[in-house]
Amino acid sequence: MITDTRPLVEINQQAISLLYKELGVVDAVRFLKQFTQGFGDYTKEREEIFANMTVEELVNEIEKMRKLKK
């Protein structure tokens, strides 16, 4: 059986369209986000952001933020 090979962009468009149709936009986007790599170096950024904070200070900040959300 010989089949014509379609361009990858066409296959991707069809696949995304099917995902939207079957899952809805929100769940389709959630599904697709699993496969993105993101960007940056979170480990390095985290070390720079929290370099001068103790664990206790971090916990206190988290607790403050949680209280503000309530």
C-alpha cells in the first residue's frame, strides 16, 4: 500500500483541530502543554531569587500569600 506523504504542518493543523473538536479548547491546550519544554534555567533563577532567604523566610512568605488569597 503506497500513500502520499502530507506536509507535517498540515498533519499538525488537522490534529489540533481534532483535539479541539473532541476535547474542547481548554482540555486540548492542557494536553498540548505537556509537550512544551519551556525556557530558561529555573534552577539558576531560583538560586538567584532566593539566595538571601532562609527556609523559614520562604515559608512565611508562602503563608502570607495564601492568607491574601482567602
